[in-house]
Amino acid sequence: MSSPSPTPPDADLVALCLRGDSDAFDVLVRRYYRSAFAVALGVLGNRQDAEDVVQDAFVKAVDRLEDCRETSKFVQWLMMIVRNRALSHRTYRKIRETSELLPEIAEAEDSPYIDAARSELADTLQKALATLSQTQREIVLLHDMDGWTHRDISERLEITEVRSRQHLFVARKLLRERLGPSLLREYSND
């Protein structure tokens, strides 16, 4: 079951953007940021890199908006930009072979124990996601994190809906095996 079309439609927002309405592009960014992040994270497996790529992709999209020939398919065009930027970034990162910088420690809202547990869980989940194929990661993140339908995923990844379902089933099974039931129970009460 496909979700209802967003209001106003993407094509209308793109037309407004092309006429210089920056608020219209802000709506598109808010509408598709999470999906773009899921795609970038699926390719890169690293949150900081994914955030950088998404920002870069939106800048590229606004600069090249006139190249979006089918404005009703803006999201597919945007996700292709995100995916290409992520693949380029991954290649760049491999060439550079630099060590990853440690992220800054954010100010804690909860107790240090809960923050540490969440951080550990996020690291464990990120490592488990990294063991999946790129396609499996993208499908898990788009479907489970962002609520995309298998129809939407199949169009974006150019695979059948059945294949999308198969990838999701296998990916979830692998994640359950890698995360283990004790880990899932330990953090499910947070």
C-alpha cells in the first residue's frame, strides 16, 4: 500500500524553486532529508560521512535543479545524486586511507550510563549494518527507518518488489544473528 502523495506535489515545488522560491526548496529538503540520509548511510556505513554527503547532495541538487527533467520524479533524481555522491565519497575515502577522527562528545541529556549504552548500541548496530551488502543496507534503512514501501524501493533501486522483499527478509535475519537476542533485549527497554 503506497503512501498518499505529498502536498504540495514535488513537481509544483520544483517549479517554484526554478522561479527562485527558496522556501519551496526548504520544503523538499525537510521532506526528503531522512530518505537521503538513509541512502548515504547505506552506501557509506558512517553517520558523519553520510551527513556530509547529504548536505553536499542537496547543494548539488539546488544548483542543478534545471537538469531534473521529470519534476514529478524529483525524489528519484535526488536519491540518484545522493547515491552517486556517496559512492564518490567512498572511493575518495579509500584513496585517502586516513584514520577516522573521533566524534565530539555531545552534552548528555540522560545519565552517562544511558548515553554510553546508547552509543555502544549505535556502534554495534552500525557494525552489524556494515556486514550487509550495500543493497541490503539501503533497503533496511529505507524500509525500516524511513517507511518506504517495497514499490518505492523497487523503483529507486531498479529491482522487483519481490527482490526488495527478499533482500529485506535476508538482511533482517542477518542482523538478528549478528546482534543476538540478548543485545536486543538489553536495549529494548530504553
